[in-house]
Amino acid sequence: MTHPLVPQIIDLATPVATELGLEVVGAVFHTNQRPPVLRIDIRNPQQDTGLQDCERMSRALEPCLDAAEIIPDAYVLEVSSPGISRQLVTDREFISFKGFPVIVTTSPPHDGQPEWNGQLIRRDETNIYLNQKGRVVEIPRSLITRVQLDERR
């Protein structure tokens, strides 16, 4: 069942998204979590929705939500895209998602394999390290084209 504040939140978020060249495609308010989590799903109609789009929307929407005082208590705002497969780029993301299952794509293939699955151990200046069932795999960063969270697991 939709939370009663969601229609008001969408009404507030839609013009903010439009100004940024984005679209609001949905909102969910998870009040069963502490603090509650407000998730706004957006889409960039011009190109694939990226992390930068989510960050821009979050920064623009947060002060509007605070000023409107629709949500009386503390909450966490999450802006995402329903179709986004979470790609890891920054050092902070690699630290945050340590231990998570990831898919590493390489070009050319590393040791004959174009794609590697495993749990993220860490990344340094030269390699990304994965745990594959207790075995550590080192993949040279120079070959990596993409690292994304494996949402199938």
C-alpha cells in the first residue's frame, strides 16, 4: 500500500526533476525502517540515468523537502533509477561495497575470461581483488572496463 505522503512528495519532486532535465518515475516511503527511508526513482530521458543524475536530484530535492515540512521526523533520502545497475567508480564506493558480490568486466579478457564474478575484497593502484569461493583473484585495473554490483545474488 502506498504511503499517504507519496503523492505530495511526487508533486514536490516533479518540478525539481524537470528543472534538471529528469523525470520522476516513482516514490516509496519505507516507514518500517529506522530512520524511515524515502526512495525517489528518476529517469534521464536523454541518456542512461547515471549516478551523477541521482546526486544532482538528491541535492536539489533535499532542501525543497525540508522547506515543505511534509515529513515531520528524521528520514533518509535515496534517489535512484529503477533500471540502474550500480556501477562502482570512486574509492569511497569500493570501500563501502567491500564484501559485496560484483561483476568485473575486462577488455581484453583477463586470463581468457571477459567477466569475473566474486566478492569485492579491495582495490589498489594496480589491481582489483576478488574472493572467489575462498580463492583471491587479482585483476589488473588497466584491463577493467566496468565494475558493478551483482544484483542477481
